[in-house]
Amino acid sequence: MDYSTLSYEIKDRILTLTLNRPRVLNAFSITMGEELVLAFNAASADDEVRAIVVTGAGRAFCAGMDLQPGDNVFGLDENQRPDVDGAGVVRDAGGVVTLAMYNCTKPIIGAVNGVAVGVGATMTLAMDVRLASEQARFGFVFSKLGVVNEACSSWFLPKVVGMSQALDWLYSGEIFDADHALQGGLVRAVYAPQDLLTKAYELAHKYVDATSAVSIALIRQALYRESSQPHPMSAHRQESLNMFYTSMGDGKEGVAAFQGKRPAVLAAKVSTHMPPTFPWWQEPSL
């Protein structure tokens, strides 16, 4: 597929997904949101993709929503009057994107190369790991715009950095540098600009070289979904099923290779070898 706002490149089983509107600092548009959903869904289903690295073209990661004049700069239909019972008629575009990331079967690494504010910051929260350039700047600036946080960040941000830090950043709306993001737990590491993508690819290969694609997909979904359950019995139930089915697939080869002191050839594919119990959840309605 041809994308107008993204670059989609696969090399050595790693997809590099680049936000590609550098003239407007990769500002998020409705079209970009739609294309991101398509890209994550495509990568999730593609056995050639084992991990995803997301970055920005030029000197920005994403400067937030493209605030062009119009009826509603956030792309919402002001003729609607949604309420709690009818909330399904209105959806913020960032949230649709982060839900696509949440459902993805591949590890997602954010390589934040420059400014990431508004949805440019909140979209990274659904990524498994965030790495930052020394030139990166972050900002959850919603309170200063008179709006609220979006992209499911009320769910993701406290899980990433803790409730107190999440509230501090959202209350203040301040823009902060990469070192502050590191101290607050938002990013895993900070690198010189020229080293950022290299480090992201090294991490991606650490996740996918000599590992099972099916194992990674099941681990990712289990941790995101089961860690939020009210009782660990839910995790026990699902882990038992996942262990049962993987032990009959790549697990046989993995154990044989371990016993034979040789590299394992883990060939199971997400497209064809997921357990019959997958997906084990029901998507909630809007």
C-alpha cells in the first residue's frame, strides 16, 4: 500500500514506520491516523515483520495535532451531541491509533528523534519501549489548550510512569527535555541523535533474533491484558492455555535445541500457528 503521511520500510525483519510530514514537523492529521491504523494492522498480520520501530522524518517526531482552521481542529463533528450512553458516535483519532498498537502482535519501539507533544507524546505510550534522542522534547500540553488528554492516555500513562508523575505532567502541560523524560520513567534511554536508530534496531533484534514469533505475540498480549485483571487467576488460566499450545509447537524444537546444545529453529508463524484460543478476549464495545 502507498501511504501519503508515512514511510513503511521492512529490512532484516524490522519494520521502520516513519511519520513523514517533515514540513509541518510531522503534525498528526486525520489521514495520518487512518494510515497508522492500517500500517499497524498490516504489520501485525505480516510474518515478514517481527518488530516495529516508529520514528519521525526530519527534526521532529510529531508536533501534535495539525491545528488547521476548520469547524473543529481535532476533526470532531460538532453537530453531534454524544453522551455516556452514546459515546460510540465520537472517537478521538489518537485513541483509534493506540488501540491498533495495543492489539498488535509485534513489539513496538518508539525512537523519538525530536519534539513529541500532544498526540505526538500520547501515541508513544502504547509502544512497548521508548528511546529518545538528546534533541527530543515531550509535552502533554492539553490543559494549556483548554482540552483534555486523549489516545487512551488515561489508561496508558499512569501504567508507564505512575499516577503522581502522570498527573504532574498533565496538570502542568509543561514541555520537558529527554533527560527529564528519562528521570520520570517515560523513556528507557537517551542517545545522541546519530545513534538513536542504531540503538532502536539493536533492541529490536534483541527481541526477535532467536525467539519465537508466536511466543512474542502471546507474551505481549498476555501482559497488556492480564496485568489489568482484578485477580491473578485470570492470568493463570490464560498462561496455562498458552503454555499448553506453545509446548506442542515451537516449544518442542526449543527444548530439543536446548538439550542438544544447538541453536533452535523456531519457525512458528503468527499467521498460521497461534493457539485456537487466540484471541481469548472480547473487544469491548464503544
